[in-house]
Amino acid sequence: MNILFKPLQMGDLTLPNRILMAPLTRSRAEDGHLPTHLMAEYYAQRASAGLIIAEATMVMVGNSAFWHEPGIYSENQIAGWQKTTDAVHAAGGRIFLQIWHGGRACHPLLNDGQQPVAPSPIAITGEEVHTPEGKKPYVMPRELRDDELPGIVAGFKQAAVNAKAAGFDGVEVHGANGYLLDEFLRDGSNHRTGAYGGSLENRARLLLEVLAAVSEVWGSERQGQVFDQRVGLRISPLNSFNSMIDSDPIGLSTWLATQLNDYHLAYLHVMRSDFAQQQHGDILTPIRAHYKGILIGNMGYTGTEAAAAIDAGQLDAVAFGSSFLANPDLPERIKLGAALNQPNPATFYSQGAAGYTDYPTLSKA
């Protein structure tokens, strides 16, 4: 287990351990997608993580997919998030913000009747979205025009600017789980032609344009080389959540891993498997072989497995999701071999403190 507590140098940021907190949508924001004091308490409780990656956060108005998720596009939201960054830093932690566009996973009932947008007019099937009127099926999205895409890129860049103003230590671009950037990347959801469809290079174009734009905010450049980058990326080439699929996830992962070397990211964060177990394969091995930067694994790791993967050089760190949700002091529990609190799924997306800030630490168990 000692390897989990060896510091990790991420550009100019030193992580004291390699047990990271994965981004977890918790739907605790107030009306107007405003971050709250309760959210600040929740994240500060988990400040012992090597790095906290805060939940999926709207980069622009009109792309809500969870009803009470936070945003980072208004002055009030920036001020709201400042409460969280102040609290985490006061507790000795480090925190990145995951910036995100919901794409076709958005719903008109969450966005003043506005139709969701996507690379192609293909709806999510077999799943439902929480709305003020109860669970509803997803609707057919509108295909984005090429001339609308610079506005999406600009929205991500402004979100990165706003995250810096709110006191975050960096940002993670959300390119996973069937949301807009992932929808463009995978051929099951991107059937368009032209500059943003067809070939892998074209399907990845929007994601790479976003990374370049966000890196202008969070990277520093000396003699033509980018250093001290504070931009991460999360991908999920195998995950079928939100009706996602790709005809060649291994090929996609290998190609993308190679391309990402040019962006000098703080890290690449990879969800290694499929929630629904419909798609299978080893994507971490080809990514590790081709990606030269810091690689973070995620999905279903125990402390023992995480330590073994890092010891073997397969990963540099591991992000824990539901186990961090239920165990504010997860690093301490892993170090001591202590039992873990079990998460309560009924409270994952509810309102209030129950199942959010009331999980006990070892000292209060």
C-alpha cells in the first residue's frame, strides 16, 4: 500500500498521495445551478484526497442534464464555487473542476423547452432523465451545425477562465460517459459528415479544439513548450452509459493516447470498463503504451488493486468514486485496512445532507 502514499508530481502541483476523488454528480446545487455551502462542506470533508475532481459542471446556460447540477457560467456561480475552493484549501486539499456540456443527455424540461444538441440526431434510448415532472425519456436532439461549434469551444474556454476565478487548482475536461464531447468522439453517436465526422481525426476534432482552448487558460508556455499544465481529460471508450458505443474502442484509445501527448496535459483519466458490462476489452494497456503523461485509472478499484497497478507501472494514480462518496476519510481507511462505509444509492441525487455530508469518519464512527 505504500506506493499509494508516495507523492505524485503533476506539473508544478504536488499531490501528497495517489488516491484521487473521481467526479461524482450529486445534484445538490440550488436553483440557478448555484453551488452551496453544503457542497463546500462535502468537498472539504474529502480534502485528504491526493486530488479532488469536482462534479460535472455546466460550461454554459441551456445544457442541464441533471436538474440540480452546478454551473460555472455566471458571477453568482463563480462566487458559489469560491466557498468550496476556500474550504478545500483551508483543509489542506487540492481541487480541479470538471467542465462539461451535456449534449443529447439534456432535456427540454430542464432547459426552458430548449431541444438538446448533439453531433447527429440520434436519441438516447432505454434510459430516463430526472426532471421536475418526474422521470422522462430522452428526446431527439438537434444536430449541431459546424458554424455553431466555435461557440461550444468558447464556452469551455470561458468556463476554464471562470474556474480559475473561483479558485480551483485546475480543470478536467469531461470527454466521457456519452456527453457532448464523447458523442462527437465515438462513431455510434457521430454519424455526421464534414470536418467533424467520419474519420477518427474528424470525430476527435471538437475534443482537441476544446483542449487547446482550455490549455490557453491553464497552461504556461516557455520557448514554445507548454509547462505546468493544469488541464486533465476524462474519457470512457468502453462505457455504454447513455446509449454509447464505438466500433473500435481499442483503436480509438490507441490513436487518442498518441495525439494527447502534444497537449502536455496534467493527466489523462480513463474509465477502464463499462458500467453495463456490454462492451469488453483492455484499453489501459494500449493507452499506457502510447501515452507519455500521467495516467489515472478509474472504475471499481480496491485499495489493494490500485496499489498493485501503480506498483506495476500500469497507472500513476487511481480515482475512487462511490467509495469516496461514502468515506470522507478514504485514504486513512485504506492505509489502516479499515472497513468502508457502504454508499446509499437512494441518496446519490437527492437534496440535502442525508447521504451527502453525514457519512461518518473513523474518528466519528
